[in-house]
Amino acid sequence: MIRVGIMGGSGYTGLELLRILTEHPEVEIRWVSSESYQGKTIEQYCPAWRGRKNRVFCSTAQAIQNGGVDLVFLALPHGSSMQFASQFLTQGVRVIDLGADFRLKNVSLYQKYYEIEHQALTWLTEAAYGIPEIYREEIRKARLVANPGCYPTSVLIPLYPLIREKVLEPTLVVDSKSGVTGAGKKPTENSHFGEVDENFKAYKVGNHRHLPEIKEQLKNLYQEEVSLIFTPHLLPLKRGILSTIYLNLKQELAEEELIAIWKKYYQNERWVRIYPLGSLPETKWVVGSNFCDLGLVKVDSKKVVIVSCIDNLTKGASGQAVQNMNLMFGLGEETALPSQVLYP
Amino acid sequence: MIRVGIMGGSGYTGLELLRILTEHPEVEIRWVSSESYQGKTIEQYCPAWRGRKNRVFCSTAQAIQNGGVDLVFLALPHGSSMQFASQFLTQGVRVIDLGADFRLKNVSLYQKYYEIEHQALTWLTEAAYGIPEIYREEIRKARLVANPGCYPTSVLIPLYPLIREKVLEPTLVVDSKSGVTGAGKKPTENSHFGEVDENFKAYKVGNHRHLPEIKEQLKNLYQEEVSLIFTPHLLPLKRGILSTIYLNLKQELAEEELIAIWKKYYQNERWVRIYPLGSLPETKWVVGSNFCDLGLVKVDSKKVVIVSCIDNLTKGASGQAVQNMNLMFGLGEETALPSQVLYP
Amino acid sequence: MIRVGIMGGSGYTGLELLRILTEHPEVEIRWVSSESYQGKTIEQYCPAWRGRKNRVFCSTAQAIQNGGVDLVFLALPHGSSMQFASQFLTQGVRVIDLGADFRLKNVSLYQKYYEIEHQALTWLTEAAYGIPEIYREEIRKARLVANPGCYPTSVLIPLYPLIREKVLEPTLVVDSKSGVTGAGKKPTENSHFGEVDENFKAYKVGNHRHLPEIKEQLKNLYQEEVSLIFTPHLLPLKRGILSTIYLNLKQELAEEELIAIWKKYYQNERWVRIYPLGSLPETKWVVGSNFCDLGLVKVDSKKVVIVSCIDNLTKGASGQAVQNMNLMFGLGEETALPSQVLYP
Amino acid sequence: MIRVGIMGGSGYTGLELLRILTEHPEVEIRWVSSESYQGKTIEQYCPAWRGRKNRVFCSTAQAIQNGGVDLVFLALPHGSSMQFASQFLTQGVRVIDLGADFRLKNVSLYQKYYEIEHQALTWLTEAAYGIPEIYREEIRKARLVANPGCYPTSVLIPLYPLIREKVLEPTLVVDSKSGVTGAGKKPTENSHFGEVDENFKAYKVGNHRHLPEIKEQLKNLYQEEVSLIFTPHLLPLKRGILSTIYLNLKQELAEEELIAIWKKYYQNERWVRIYPLGSLPETKWVVGSNFCDLGLVKVDSKKVVIVSCIDNLTKGASGQAVQNMNLMFGLGEETALPSQVLYP
């Protein structure tokens, strides 16, 4: 049994971790912390949990004191993970950070976009970027995994095989749309029902925090600088990201050839589903599951439109985190991850 | 021209007042205050207003200093209206309070439900309860109008004629459902998209603040104590209240007779629409307008179900406030009020 | 292994059956029929199923010819189940009908409300009404189970213990609200997005088909005629029913005593969750699961408001059907039923 | 007074025409036809109209027989407008066609995309393309106006000034998102609540019918072939289109310079609103109004992202149609058009 602790269990990603880990046959959850709800049971806080395994939130201090775990999931605001990660790692506890603190190798970009000084630089260097479909080997051996942002996951999985096969120009446009739970559980104007319902908007065009993350990853894959435009939008729904990605091919390739490249890399990936020609993913086909769905259409001899879909809380956050854990501890990578979609 | 001021112009009811009053041919808006957005223009705050009449929010202090108005609308949190109302009234300025401070004549109930001491008791006695269809004469002469709660409006308009004609037992069940804008513009857990979207709940069963308001009004109309159960619910939509009201008839009456009673009172009421037998109101048929729509079905020889619909921000708040203003200043009662419904 | 067939697998209840049965360790699905989609695979029809167990829809004729099953689930329009049920039952195959054909023992009411002649009267007499929490023994032995309507399930589970303990007057008001999936997968004006979104309405007041069903069941439980008003409403959301039930107590009882009655009957029921005083169910706490959540508030010395919630497709249809199957075949009643709620 | 007839008055664009024209001081609506609802009053069909000007739908045959109009609006399915347009035009009645029959000058493209033979080629040649901000002079003199598609309107208005000033490369990506009312009032799987709610999808990528329309218009403006990728998506909301447009500048220009170009063309356009730098349009700021809102962000030295918003039923259909009418009949172009936004 893997003994795990969860820091920040009362947010949306924390609750999603609990949803998944509770069903995990090889995991024992030792403690779940929540500064805001310490002392409360999970079912008091979230009645969805009535009649299921109950548990009391502990404080951060208790979490650290408790220790006794092999792995800690950090589901904390950016800036908070750094210190706790260092603390646990130093004690030999492995860490999966669902926040942003270890995603960007380029510290100055981190500091620019997150407006905070990085205080765990050694660990940053060591951190594996947690997309198993791309960095499986690194993750397997990692002590610290930086769980990727939801948008980057939806962008990098479809692009990785095509970049590796060198069929893409390094010039691309990514038009992404996310459900509101991506903004977390804390009430703000951006998540206020009266402002979000029946509305659609672009936001942070040209300066979203996931832009440097996607760019750094693409640069790694392309092995050259990339011209990327990334526009996130907010959908009036709870779960789901759909990214529409506009690409230029280096040489003309048929749709079938592009699909074949995806299949070459992802044929045996449990959590990537490639759509047959003529059909495209929709968010409703992934909601609640760990799938990343991919489809494409050629719209010109050398222009391709890719559509990818994930559930931002599952493959975009907590599902992928558990997938990383499975990998780190030598378990079947699909263990306990939801393949069931709640449809309709 | 009626010179008006609006205190609390940046909330949802304040903005709805602006939407209506801006089209009013007999109104000059002299100032609009907002503590949070003073110094900002309305279009900066709410881009829906670009290209329309612009205006700068002033502070509360400036509002009072500005004066120079015949009427002030108070769109403030409960507890705040009392003092400002007194101040303006003393200067001879008439007041329509969209908050709760002057709705309950029974001070001890006010203090119990709003947990605050009442500090304008003289004015409280004088305040007219602002449903024109019921208290037209009082409102016409009033210096101070207490604009009713949204739920009470949806309940009292359908009941008034039936109570006056003494056909109802004083025992009733009111099951009301409201859109989320009723909770205002301030982000809270109760208006957080992730909590409200795709959800439905009852809340404050047996102790909602509109319960004593409805009860006091019913007692006035019945001239006896009333047994009322009132259950508010929260709908995952923005605008609209639907109340389902369960009534017992004193003697058997046909549906046609009940409709006839409504018509006797409301035939010439511009803002009450009586549905023909076999059809019932839906919220979408009133959204954006000042209408209160009424329909009924008999379900047993002496049992009737009434369905009423209003837009909680219009007839349930700002529309009714302007209707009261029209009445107080001798204008056509329908002036400037929206009869247009945004459908679909 | 129980060998099952599903007739009508492409509708919303059919797909929900598949969602649940696919995870069932004791079930082998032999065939799934769909007149409209025969020859198609489930994943072609519903991409949520990609990468999971695939299967081809067969025609009705093939379904019957295939046979080879111990149990058939009928997820068909009312009127269609009668003949197929008879056919299978005669061959010794047990049947759970998710439609309405065997719910009403009173044939004349069936014929009045469903406007169709009943053609399987012998089987009608034998059919067990499929709420395990109430009719466990009958279901265990049944060859034919009439799976209840979604609204009746949400009403009868909370009332059963209170009626059995004779604390209720036989006069009640039920104000129910359902999500749109209750209307099925076939596009109609009542399920058209432009008509349903941002709207709320009551419908079929006094003549909904679930009215005689609830009434017949209540009469059985009360052992006397019941005065019931039942008003269904349509919520702008996909899954979930919330029923607000207004009751009169025969004698004064404390909230704690009422809760104690529920606990006496449901303490060990896996799928009934009783909320502690001061809290009430919301649809979001049950969506995706087989739970029926119950809460209550006393609003007067002898008046009680009950709030119950179910997922209309799970406990209100396919989940309960599988629960009935488990019972009929001597399996653990909770086997394979979803306890997980997709929140947020 | 302009005497107008409306053919196809019961669809969403027909009802939106009625909403606007009923308030028009210079218009007398002589008849409104609806094949499906002939003989019914508008308020029977759509209770939003109770208590407002009522009117009976006539049949198509009666509409033609009635005649007696100066202008006919055709709000019919594509393919139906051709014949009626010819008929009315021959009688000297001017026509605004809200359908697609006269939008594409290239007949073979029409026939390819709409799969129907064009039967009014002479009139096609004469038809003006009805975006007043671009083709004001042509529309003023036109007997026949082809009212543009909703997507093309949202794309061409922002691009026109920039193309005219020759600052854009002829290579662009348009990622558009539309509310569900764009699909009309007829229930289909694509507008079924259970399929659309909480879902987001791209559709008809590379072969949407508005693609050749946008392309033909862009070619006219650029005076050269254009490389256009156009991806429409379906939003889970009722009204609103947001287009995100990705452009390449021929030479480096500052954001201020681009805004200045817009202002040069649109300074005095009542229905175009240019957002100040740092802010972008959202659909909620235009819903219910005839505005087309524009904003932009530079994301690289020569790369620009434009965001435009319209209400698909107003500026995207019926509002623009009335704007065209105003122009054709020498009225103030803003007459009767809604500038009010229903917010929240």
C-alpha cells in the first residue's frame, strides 16, 4: 500500500483527488489537510461524501507533523507548494505538486508570470514534468513531479507525436476554452453565476500563465524557438477543456498519415483516444474521465485543425496526478483512474 | 422632469434601475452613487453601457452633498437604508427603498429576522408598501415607499383579489423558485458557478426573511392570522421567479370563477397578465419585463394551484420601484417600464 | 453470471443501464437492442464509450431471436413493453420494465392516463413494484418488476416510514422539480435548448402520469384514500429530481422523532441517506449516484417540509433497476451501483 | 409609414424581427406569415407577447395574396426564399432576405454548399450584401438585400477597415463560437438540451456554409485570394457569437494604430463599439442589442488577436435586417434598433 497525504483537500482538485484515490486499491490515504475546514469531516463539508468513507480534515501543521507517508499531493495555491515540497522531499517523501511552482524550468519566467520569488531552485531542476504520455521515464524515477496545467495538457498531448515526427512548422495558434471549475472553489467575480452564466469571453490574451509553460514545453520538443499564440476562453459550464489548434505542416500529408503518427505513439496509451476521420471530440465525451480525446481535420493542403478535449479536473489535474503516482510506484498506470463518462 | 438620485447604483438592482430610468422621458438622473466604484464611469464598470448615456459613479458622501433631487432610490444592503432615508426625507426628498428596512411594520420581527436595531421608527410607520396593484392610493401620497421583496411580490399579487373576495381559507403553501441574481452581485459560495450550475436546492426553509413579510401582508389582507408555509429554492438561471401556490377554497368555485375574480381586479392593470385556462406562466415569458403573469389549475373540488411568474430584478425590484415612482409623481403608471421580453 | 439483454439501449435510460451493468462483476450483457441504431457500435453512437467495452446494437427482432438470457431490461416507450414482457416471461426469462406498463395495478387508470389498452393483464397482476426499500420481499421473488417512475421514487421513499408509523394525515402536497433528461433523448420542443435553458415552468399540473402512480402507492401504504396534489416542474439542468413535500402530522412530533422514524427503517439501507437536522439535500450531492437523500424541517407544530433528492436516471430509473436485479438474483443489493457523485 | 410583411414569423429570427419592428415608429406590419402556426395569434404561440400588440399569423398563400406592402422580410429556410423574392420583386416590392439564397455571388459555390439549384440568378446579381457598415451605398439603392450570415457579420465588420488600409496579410484564422439559437427553433439533436447543456464542440470544421460566404467577401475586400481557416463551435448558451480572429500584419503597427484605423471607419457608426486597449468584448455586453463590439490585442510584433461579439439574432440577423431597411427607406439608421443590453 502506498501511504499518501493530501495537502489542500477542500478545493476542487483536492476533492477530485479524493474521488479517485478513495477507489484506489493500492492507496491508503493517511491524512487530508485543509486550512479552512480543519476539524470538519469531508461529508459535513461536501455531502456528496455521505455514506462513503468519511474522514476529518486536519490542519497544515498536523499534516506535516503526521508525516508517515510515502507520497504527498500538494493541491495548494502557487507559491505555497515550494516550501512544503522541499520539506517533504528532504524527509524522503515523494511529492506531486498540482500547483505551478515546479512547472517552469525557466525561473525568470516563473517570477515574471507568478510575481513571486522561487525558493526551491534545486528541486525545480529535478522536477519531472508530469505528462506520462510524453515523459514516462522521467516520471517513473522522479521524486518530485510537477503536475502540468490543464491547458498545457490539452495542447501538448496532441502535438507531441507530430513534433517528434518533425511534420510541423514551429508556428501555431491555440484557441482554448475551459469550464469554470478551472478557476477553483473560491468565489470571485470571474466565477460568479450572474457574470458567467450565458456568457462567453476570452481572457488574459497574450499573458496567461499557461503560455510560458506551453512555450517552454514546445521548445523542448521542437528543439527550437516556437511562435505560439495562445488564447484562453471561459465557457459557461463546469468541467471540460476543448482546445482548437491551428497548425502548418512542413510538407503535405494526408489526414490518414497524421492519424497514423498519433497511433504510432498512442496506440497503447490507455488515456488517449484518437477519433476516426470525420468525427471530433466534444467535452461531454470526456467529463468525469481521465481521457484525452483527439481529432483532426485538414483544411488546406498544409493546414490542419486539431481538436482535443479533457476534463480539466481529471486528466487536466487530479486524474493525471494519480496517473503519475501509479507510474512512480510501479503500478498499472490506469489503476483507479475513471474511464467512465457521466453522459448525459 | 423628476430629478432623481440613485444610491447603490453598481449592484444588480441599481443597474436595472439605470436600464429603466435612462429610457424614462420624465426623469433626469442627477447622480448615481457607488461606494465601490466611485470615480469610475458606468461603461468602464459595465461595458453593456458603452455607446449609451455615460455617467460617473459618485461616492455616498457626494450623493448626499449633491442633493438637488426630488426622489432618491436606495438600492443598498439592509440596515444602510434607514439612516439615508431619514436624512433625505427630512430634507423633503421622497424616497423609494429597494431594501428591507421599511417593509415590516412589526419592528420586533424586523429585528429578529434582520438582526439589527431599527433606527427610523417614525418613518417606518409612514412607509407605504409598494405594490401598486394593491396599495395604489397609499403609494400615490407616500413620501416613503418600501419596495417589496421579490418573493412577496410574486405571492401577493395573485392572492390579493382572492383574499379580498373571501374565497380562500387562511391556510396556504407557497413553493417559490428564484434565479441567482436575486442574491446580488457580490460573489459568495451561494452564487459561485461551480456550486449553482446544474444544481437545485431549497434554502432557509421556515426562516427566510421574506416569510414574515408575506405573512404580515397576508394578515392585513385576510384580517386574521394566516397559516403560511413558504419554501424558497434556488434555480440555476439568472432572472426569474416562479411561485407555485397551493390554496384551499372556502366553497367550491369553478376555475372560470376564480379567473373572473382576478379579472375583476386586474382587468386594467398593465403589468398583470392572466393566462387563459389550460395554460400557465413560465419564467421565460416575463424575463426583462415588468409583467407579473398569473395562471391557475383546480386540482380538486376545493383545491387550487396558482403559478405566478415575475422577473425578480424588474417587477420583483427595480421595475416595480419605477412603477411606484410613476404613481407618486402622477405619471402614467406604465411609463418607461419594459414590456418587452427577451425571448428566446 | 447473470446473462442479461437490454431492449432499447440507445435512449438515456438504456445508456445509463450500460454505464452501470458494464461494471457489474456478476453480469454478462448478451445483447443490447436499438431499433434506430441497429448495426452501429455503441462507441460510434456515443463516443463516451470509446476505449471501453464496445458492442453492436442489434435489432428488436434479433434481440428476441438471440434470447439466451436470464433477465431482460426493457427501456422502451410505454405501450411497447407489454408484448415483449409477455413474450420473455412466457419463455421463463425474468423481466424488469423501466417503462410504465406494469406500474399501475388499476387498469382503468392506466388506460386513462396512457391512452392505450392494456394487453398483459395477467402479468400486470403479478408485477412487483420495484422500490427495494419498500417492497424488498416481493421483488426478491418476482419474475416481473415494474421499475417505478422517477418522481414516485423521490416521493415514496421519504414517505413510506412515516406512513407506516401512522404519523401522517392523508393530505399532502408534493412539489417536484426534474432535470430535462427525464424527458428522454428524442428532441422535442420541451427539450429544445432555446426553450428550456434559463427557463423554469410547471407542467401537467393535476394530470401528470406519475400522479395516479404515486396515489395508488400511497393508498396501499396508508390503507385509505389520500388527498394528493402533485406538481411537476422542469429544471434547466440535465440530471436530478428534488421533491419538496408538505405534510401534516397527526400529532405533534419533534424533528428528532421524525428523523428517528426514518432511521428505524433506513438505518441499514445503502442507498438512502438521511441528512442531519439543519441541512437539506441538493441535487448536486446525488448526481451520478444511486442515492436517495432525505432531509426535513418542521415549520409549524404539526407541519413538516421534506426535501428529497435523486438522480432521475440512476435511483430514478436504471440504478434502481439494477438494484432490483441484484435483489432478484440474490446478489448484494449494492453491487455495481454508483456511490460516486460527480462533484463539482 | 413603411408597410412591411414578414414571411416566416414564427421562427427565432421572425420573432426577433417582430420584437424590433413593433417598436418602429415608421413601420406598419401588414402581415406575418407562418405555415406551421397560421390562424394562431402570436400571443397564443409565444406568451411573451401577451398584453402587447397582438396579431394573427397568416398562411404563405394569404401573405402573397395580401400583398399591399412596400417591403417583405423573408425569414425562411434556404431554398424557399428564391421564389418568393422573385415574386415580390417583380411586383415592385422590395425584399430583405434573412436566408442564404442571395448571399453568395458565386452560384456554383451556392449550389455546392446548399445542395440546391439557384433559380433566381438575375436577382442574385442585383442583390446587395447587407452589412451597412461596409456596403452602405449599395444597400441604400437596393431592391433586394441579402442579409448576411451571423458568423460573417462578426468577422467582416472587424476586418473591413484593416483590409481597406492594407495592413493585413491575406492569411487568417477565425475561431468562432455561437449560442444555440443560431440553429433555429426546430428541435434537433444539435439543439437538444441533454446534448448541448454542459457541452462544447467544434462542428463542420472546414465545410460550414458560412465559410464560402466569408471567403467571397474577404476576396472582394482584399482584391486577392485569401487563405482562411474558419472553425465554428457551439456554446451552451442561447444568444451571442464571439469570434477570435488571428491576423498577420504586413508591417509592424502599434495597438493604438490599429485602434485608430477602426476609429477612422467606425467613429460615427452607431452599432460598432471599439473597446479601449486592455479590455475585450464578452457576449453578455451585447445580448439583446444591435451592437457589434470590437477589441484587440497584439501578441507579437506582427500578430494580432481580434475579439468581436454580436447577438446572433440581432446584429447577426434581424437587427441588421431592420438596419438595412432603415437605410433603404431613408430613415435614421439607428431607428428602433435595440441599444439596451439585458444584463445581468
